[in-house]
Amino acid sequence: MNKQKQKMVICLLLCAVIILTGCASSSQKNGASAPKGNISSSEKVKSGDANSSRLPLELKDSAHNLYLGKIGEGKVLIDIYVNENKINLARVNQDDAETLFSGTLSDDSTITAKSADGKQSLELFSNELGIVSGTLESEGKKQNVMLKPDSTFFSQSFDMRYPNVGSNKAVESFVAKLKTAVSAGDIAGFASMVHYPISFSYQNKRLEVGSKEEFLKKVPSIPSSFKSAIKDSFGKFMFNNYQGVLFGSGTHNVWINAVDKKGQKVIEITGINF
């Protein structure tokens, strides 16, 4: 092989080496991925990874801390009552059936609790996105829990839900009756639960109503938006303060309170937001 041909071969080999080296470098840059053990925060939340960053749960002592969300595909209300590091907790389903739990709060960030019958266990924690998540285990089956804060009200004990209005049974029985009447579109039944005189807005008009009969003349039917809000609201562990118990959702709700009638305390509707 003469010198000219040798130079050409050497040049071709050098070009091949340069091209191959460049391809390898390019593939490393464009195909870079995080180590398999590193999961982004969004992926942790989606996968329900229990090791995702946990933040302190913002729970008030001696108070009912209410959360709304889902367990699996079902809507739930969760009430968490804190007394030091001891936890009393209630799970309320859409049909208002409740399950009571007790447990502990560790490191201000993780709740572990068991149901009264020992058949269900619940773990809850708050992640970096401000969502309270965790798992519910029942009969060997695990379901994801996703919750958002709703409201908080103070009480001397977990068992005392409506200290300013009445017993748990009295208030929740009244709400169940109200829910049934509104869901059925029973305007007469609803009107019979109202405390008179009362003032409220209806179809962009401010009304002053002094009796059930007058109410039925001025309010011929229950608005559909109000009906939906009442029907879909939880009738347990409702927010309450000095004004009474607030039942409903969003701008469609009622205030319920104990009023004096012939020397006796009677629970009635004292405020309406159609």
C-alpha cells in the first residue's frame, strides 16, 4: 500500500472514531434520566408513596378538625379531634353512616388509628402539596385516602359536637328530617321547621316572613340549586359556633339553633341562604 493510500485509510479511521464518540456523547445528554430510586413529588402523590415528604398536620387542640375528600371512589367527611397526642376520629360516608376510630399522632405529622371494632385501620399524613392523604385498610383491602381541610370548631370533648345548640342526637335527627324534606321538594315540611319571624333572600328579593302560611305564599317551591346542596351535604359533625349549626354547602345553606318556645328549647331553622 503506498503512502497516499495509507494516509487516506488513517483519515477515514479517525473520522469514524470522531463520529462514534460524538454519537455516544449525544445519546447520554438526550437520554438522561433520574435514578430509579428518585421519584418526583408529583409522582409520589399519584402513587400514594408513604415515604413522600411529610409536613406537620395543622390540627387544633380540643377542636373538631373537619376534612372533605374521598376514600377510594366514595365521598367522605373526616372529623379529627386532638387531645394532646391522642386522636379521636370519625369517618362519615355520603349516607351519613359513621365509623369511629381512636389512635395517636406521632411527630405532629402522622395519624395512625383503628376503628372501635378493630376491623379498620387508618393512616393519614400531610404532604408537600398541602393534601392530607393516606390509606384505609379493611378486611385485607387497602384504599387510598385524599382529603382537603374544610373547617374547624372548638368543643370540650369529641363526644360534644354541638355545644351551643343541643345533643348530638337531637341536632342530627333534625338535620336528617330537614334533608328528607328538601330532597323530596316538600316545601310545606321545610316551612314547618322554620323559626318565625325570619328574613331571607329569594329570587333576588329580600323577604320578611312572619308565619308558615306567609312563607308558603312567598316561596312556592324549593330552588333546585338549594335542593342539590342540602341533599349532598353531610349531616354529621357539622360546623357550629355562637350562631348555631351551619348545614349545607357553598352559598346554599341553613343555620339551625335552639330557640325558646313556651319555656322550652326547640331546634329550628333560624337562617336561610337559598
